[in-house]
Amino acid sequence: MNKRRDAIPEHFNSAEEAGEFWDTHSAADYWKEMEEEEIEFDIQKRTFLVPLDARIYLIAKKKAEVEHQTVEQLINTLLTRELAKT
């Protein structure tokens, strides 16, 4: 069975664009075209997931929208400000 496939784009303009391509295409169909790559990561920042009460999240979400920020940015700013007081 000979399936017709789209060519892998030379470059994606964003991570979202790459995600959209691979959401609708299987890497198995392109295995012979792929090359092995060596990459290194130097992670400078860690992210911690902290459970948050739904009511607090909704309040933060509304405030973040008004301030044109993400909820993450708003909460990080508030925590940094509050913890600096101690």
C-alpha cells in the first residue's frame, strides 16, 4: 500500500505549527527521512506544580486578564512580592 504523504516542512514558524503538523501525521511514516541528532539541555529554571484552590485560580484568572498577564505571571509576581516581606 503506497500512502501519499505531505513533505516534512524544512522549518516550522512556531512550536504550535510543528505541533499541528505532527498531530495529524505519524513519525512512523517519515522514519526513513529522519536523521539522528545529538542535543544537550542546560536547564536553568525549574517549574514546580502546586495545587491551587479553584476559587483562588478563578480570581487570579480574572485579575490576570485585566492586567494582560498570564495566571502564572500574576501568581509568581504576587508570591514574590509577598515572600519578600518575610
